[in-house]
Amino acid sequence: MAQKRHGQLRGALMMINPVDIAEYMKKLDRENLLLLFRILPKDISAEVFSYMDSDQR
């Protein structure tokens, strides 16, 4: 069940600009931030990471 939800979330995130994902991630706690990074494909997570504030990395 969790895999299906992660797949759905991944699909939805793929439609969002990486800049917007990075902005949204400012609102997440550390646990959810890490989960989101695990769900994203590596190329997208690397791009999102490049847009994050240095204190968030």
C-alpha cells in the first residue's frame, strides 16, 4: 500500500517544477524531507537540492 502511495506521489511531483518543490520543502520537518528525497528520481532530487537554501541542505 505504501509503495502505491509513493508511486502516486512520485508521479505528482514529476509534474511540479523543481524550484517549487524546493520551496515547498522549506515547510517540511526533517523526516518528511528525507522521505520526499527518497521518492524523487535521482536526477530530479539533485536538481531540487541545488535550489534549496544552504541551511536546509
